[in-house]
Amino acid sequence: MEHAPIDTREPVFVGGQPHWLRAEVMRRLGKDRTTLWRWAKRKKITQRYYLGWACYPVAEVVQIETAQQDKEHSNGSN
């Protein structure tokens, strides 16, 4: 059975929860795949798989994104 093409910008659902595929998370956070792998290993972010593709919970990505923005603003990057 063939699967429809996946839009890597749209969330996929794993266990009923929305997840972004790795390419979208890398784009959103400005990090590479090695960093995401290290974060998953340290339990900073949860890595799961969807049809063999690494993906990460939207809520966790947004939380990291917000923390990065807060850090930028506190460093005087207004």
C-alpha cells in the first residue's frame, strides 16, 4: 500500500498528538539534525517516528521556540 506524499510543514499525528517532522523542526528552531538527536538523547525533546521519519511533539517545539525568543529578547535583541 502506497502512502500519500507528506507535506513536511504540516503536523502528523502520533498517538493522537500533533508532531512536526524533523525538517520542519530544524527550520523552526534553526538547529541541525545532530542537535535534535542530542536533545532527544538528553530528554530535552521527545523524538518519535512516523512512517520511519523522526518527528517531535508540536507543544515541545513551541516551548523551545518560545524559550529561544525570550532568551534573545533578554539579551537585548529587540
